[in-house]
Amino acid sequence: MHQEFMTIVASWAWKVPKNLPPQDAAGLSIVGLTAATGLFNDIGIPLPPSVAKGTPDEGVAAPEGTLVIWGGATSVGMAAIQFARAARVSSIIVIASSKRHEYLKTLGATQSFDYNDKDVTEKVKSALQPTRGTTWALDARGSPESQDLLKKAIPQHAKTVLASVMVGGDPEYKGIMGARHFDVEFELPGGQKMTWPKDMAAADRHWRGFRWAVENYGAPGGYVPTPVRVFEGSGEDAIKEVYNVKNMRTFGKLVLKHPLK
């Protein structure tokens, strides 16, 4: 049975503006909030100036450093590129399939490398050698392999911050949790317990970053709409589609239209 309405805490909801199509809005929350908290909380990049009023980031200089994203063509990766651009990060390196490189440059990537290249870690490391400031490394793929490869691609550096969409992996990475306005606790397979205590200051930062995407969605110089595919079909086929996303067989965001058939 399809439930037409659901009951949630008011702070979990946000108003969808006219510039944001409903199918895009459905996929933007988890992607945008994950990317926003990863960049503006876990990695520590200053907020975009337009949403920084009243915060410690108001009036600060542009951050000096390089953002490196493994999985630049994932939904979180594409959101992170755009948040970083809005935050005035001038050097954004992405690792993704070569067929996505040109598109990722339109979002704000400044250098692209192919993860299928056997020498990709050495090439990224060479590109990072002359850079200055902090190296912010974001694993947007979320696997033990991508965490390992990204870490190998980072040269020895006094200022390096690692964050990943995979929680419970390499302990050197900060595990990104896209909900900070309430306590989160769960247990991973194997018994490892993960906890994120309620942090309203962190919640304010990731909501501000997310608000930049909502307010500037589709606007010139704003948040570029990334591909959204709406699936209509049975629950069984929907599960198959979800696994296709998990296994990186699709590009863009998958949205399931309810009720499922």
C-alpha cells in the first residue's frame, strides 16, 4: 500500500521553490546535504559568501588549497564540485570516468583524471606536488578501494583532511553524516557502532550550504542541474535500479516515482 503522506519533524522539511522541479527536489536533499556537510563541516571549507552572513565565515578570504574528489561523476561528487566552486576553491581535481571529464569541467572541476588509468594515483600525486595550502580529499565513491587509492594519491603534506561517504572504513577518513540536527546511532554489519551526536552548529552550516544550491538552482553561475532519471515501474524492478546505482552502472540521480506498480 502506498502512503500518500508521512509525518516528520518540521526541521527535516524544506520548501521547494518554483525554480526547482519536484523530481529534482526529491533527489537533491540527500545528495546536497551529504556534500554540504562533507565540505563545510568535515573538511572545513568556508561557506559560500552568499550564505555565510552571521557566521564565522562571513568576510573571510577565499580558501587556499586544492580539493581532490574521487568519484567526481557520482551525485555527491558533482554536488561537491559545485559547492566548492561557490565557496571560491580555485583548484578542484576530480577522478572519474574519462567520458565525464568535459561535463565535470562545466561544473567547476579544474583538472580531471581517469580512474581506469593504471597510473592514476601517481598522476594525481604529481598534479598535487606544486600546489599550496590545504589538500582536501573527498571520497565520493565510498568503498575501501576508493579510500585506499585516494590516500595513495595524496603526497606527504602537512595540511591534509580526508572525508568519505563511507562510514566505518579507514579511520583516517572522517565519515560523512548528512543529518546533524538530531542524534544518529546505528550498528554496522559486524557489530561496529557508529554515533553522531546532535550538533546544531554543524546542522546550520550544512543547511546553509544546501540553501545555496536550492536558491541558485539552474541560475547563471549557480547550481547546475545534474542528470535526474525518473523510474516508473514495479517494486522489484525498482530494487534492480537501486543496485545499478550502487554498482556505478548509471550516471546521475535515480528518483523512484510513487506509487510503485
